[in-house]
Amino acid sequence: MGAQIIDGKSIGQGILQDVSRGVLDLIEKGIRPHLAVVIAGEDPASHVYVRNKERACETCGILSTKIELPDSTNIEEILRVVDALNRDSEVHGILVQSPVPEGIDEVAIASSILPSKDVDGFHPHNLGRLVQGDLGGLLPCTPSGVIRILEDCGAEMGGKRALVLGRSRIVGVPMALMLAQKGVDATVTIAHSRSEGVEDICKESDIIVAAMGVPHIVKGSWVKPGAFVVDVGISRLEEGGLAGDVSPEVSEIAGWMTPVPGGVGPMTIAMLMSNTLKSAKEINN
Amino acid sequence: MGAQIIDGKSIGQGILQDVSRGVLDLIEKGIRPHLAVVIAGEDPASHVYVRNKERACETCGILSTKIELPDSTNIEEILRVVDALNRDSEVHGILVQSPVPEGIDEVAIASSILPSKDVDGFHPHNLGRLVQGDLGGLLPCTPSGVIRILEDCGAEMGGKRALVLGRSRIVGVPMALMLAQKGVDATVTIAHSRSEGVEDICKESDIIVAAMGVPHIVKGSWVKPGAFVVDVGISRLEEGGLAGDVSPEVSEIAGWMTPVPGGVGPMTIAMLMSNTLKSAKEINN
């Protein structure tokens, strides 16, 4: 027995190939999709993430520009950079790498990016369209990557119980909205650090998306046999190495499970590329 | 035994009194809060709703203007009217009464109202702020009225199970977001017409918000003894009279229950007045 381990890298590659084809089509029309990434400070993990995004751009033929700001930057400086990129008609996607230096309001920055260039999908306008059940906007990359995994694996979602662990504006909340939307039709529960009895809700769930950022919080005994378990959490352990929110023994109980790393991570980057292509197409329409 | 029946009219009156005081303060500063209501077509129920909103404005000292359009109107005409109201610095709140005549896109109309004048709280920007966990925007009136009822009755919400039946952009989805937000901290499930096993989820829930628009769908046998049951549904029965989504016998099982009518309805109007006051204050800040 044991869960089918989902190869997010391979599903992500498929998406990158589709994006590459779309990019070629646009280039033939004289448009080179262009992503601008703003990174402030020296956080090594953030620099790795940005490098991975640049690599994915290269793979797809998307032009990428990195704007580096010092750790001592302030919100005014970041907003000035974003404003210039908003006005630059040759830039189609803008993202400001998280986390920004301490004390800088990330939500204010997310709200400063033009919704049509907001390839992270964090602008309130894009999130609000999701509440309206309108999937035509730019969707947050991680939750839309999770939906792609579920679809790709043929997971039955309509009418089924889905549990989202975590209520961040970036993952948990938009994930719940996407799972509950018409056409997907899951019955969605949002649980979080203040929730009581999470274990029992977990046991009833056909789909579990763990996005708490707490290493190995989801235990094997919490999971319904055959459940579809998606692990969004990624924590750096003190003793070294990475851990997801899902305990390894869950793989003996679940029917499907995403690994950490190599599960949701590559999907997030693939959806970012897909969003950048979408932006470039729509801005030039 | 039997549930405590919640007098939404009385809680709503308290809110209207607070709004009246706030309106007086603004009038002393030379600002008369002003709500513009656009109504298209002859639907008798809509005209009753609009009349009730006008009366609430009178009660609070808010100026109200009604713009009536014929049933034969089109979206361009409604957008022109909204645009003029957006530009009118003496109008602080704008709402377009639902339903609009058949074939007209209500979401497009909601998106055309300036977010700062969107007293219904339906603009994607306001809904998106809710996803971000930012409660500073204009919140949809019915769900924020439900939160006020829960708070006013001292309902314990933190960590508790809440079930929202219905996933509309106007009630169900924003309701779920508000219940799950930090500070309220409920564990929220969104169920809908495609959900399986709703009865079992209902039985586990400490708070039930029924917003399906299906008369008496929530039965006494579905409800956990002592639960807090909020009935948002309101349907006109063929045999005459109004019915909520909650079956009458639930009052023997629940701990708290809102009646239909006289429960959530008056709260919705009270929150609309509260939003109009908020708009008038902020536009003039």
C-alpha cells in the first residue's frame, strides 16, 4: 500500500512547456513577456527563491529583471520602484519577494502593484474577484498550483470534504475559496492555530491541504485512509534540512501525498510563469 | 428549554442610534451623510427593500436619493448613473438594488462603484481586503450584521466550529472569511448545494449560518443542542408568507436562534447605515 507520491516537479515541467509555447507565440507577435522581481535585503533563502524564479523565466523564454534593494530600504523606496514598473509598458509582471525587511508593510506593497501586473495574485482586487467566484483574474500561485495537482491526479473534489490548515492571505484563504468555488465544489473547512479538534476534522477529510508552517503537525493517526494530502508547509529545521507540515508516516495512510521538497514548490513557480504569460497576453490585448 | 430567540430589530435599533449620533457629529461639521440608491425595474419586493432603506436613512438623519430606472434599462445606463454618483462629492454611499433586470451583469455593476462609496461592500477591492484579513474596508452588510448579532449575544466563537450554508459572493463567502479571521477565530466550513453529508457537519457545529435560500432546509435533527443558529434565508412561499432556511422545530434544539423576519434583515439595514456613515467620515477625512 502506501500513498502515491506526487511528482510536483514533473507536473510543473509540463506547465512550463505549455508556457514556453505560449511565450513563443507572443514573441512571434513581437511581444517578449517580461517579469520584474524586486528583492530587498540579504535573506539567503529569498535570494535562492528569486534565483529559481529567474531560472524558470529562462526555461520559458520570459525576460526577467531583478531589482535589488538594500536591507536598509524603506517602503517609500519600494513603492517608487513598483510605481516605475507599473508605468513601464514593457514589464508585464511584477513581484516583490517576501519577506520584505522588518517593519515594512507587505500588504501595502501588494496593493501598490497594478492588478493587471500582479503575477503573485496578492492584490486585493485579484483576491476580491476570487470571492466573487470570478476566476478570470490573476490567481495566487500556490493555491492555483495545488488545484492543478488535484486536477492532474484526477482527485474527486465535487461534494467532498476538504480541510485547509492555515488562513494566510497568500495560501490558506485563497485555497479555501478556490476549493469551494463552483465547478470544484468541495465542502471546505478552514482551520488554523486557534482551532479546536482539528484532528477529528482531519479524519473526516478527503482532501487535506496543510499550510500552517509547523513541521510534521499532521500525524498519520489524523488522516483518513486514502485521503489526498497536499503539503504546502516548508520549514527549515534547526538540525538542518527541510520539513513539511505533514509527518512522514502519513505516506502509509494517505492515498496521495505531495513530498517536501519537490511537491508544491515547483508548482508555485510554474503558476508564476503561467501568470506572467497571462499578464503579457492581456496587457497586449 | 427552547432557544433564545434573538431580536434583530432591537439590536439593529441600537446600531441605528449609534449611527444617528455619528451623523449628528458630522452634520455639526457641515457634512450631511448621503446615500444614493439606484433601482431598476418594477420588482415589488425590491421597492419594499428600497423603501425600508430610505426609512432607515430618515431615522438616522442620512440624506437619501433614489434614482429609478425603467425595467427596459441596460448596463450602459446603469454605469452612467453610477459614474455620475461616483463623481458627485456630496454622495458618500452608492448602492444598486439587487436584482437588476435580467441579462444585466450585477458583478460588473458592483465593480463600477468607487470602493470608498461601496456601502454594500460588494466591490472586489473591499472583498479582497477581507481576504487579506484587513477589516478596514467597507464590509458586506449581511455578514457583518451576523457578526454583530453573535458578538452582542456573547457567542463563543474562538476555536469553535462554524458552518456557513451557502457560498454566495454577497453572504456565504464573506461570512466564512469574517468568521475565520483573526480575533474571531472560528473554524469555518463552507457548504453548499453540491456538498455531501451536510447533516453530519451541521451536527458538529456550534454556530450555523444558513444562507441557502431553501425554505426550512435545516431540520431540528441536524442541529447540535445549544447551537447558535442564524437564519439568513428568506423565501416567499407560494402559499403566502415568508420562510427562512431553518425549520421552526430547530427552536426546540438550538440555544440561540434568529427569527425570519425580524432577525438578520433589520441588522443588514443597520449595517448599511453604519457603512454610509463610515464612508461619509472617510471621504471627508
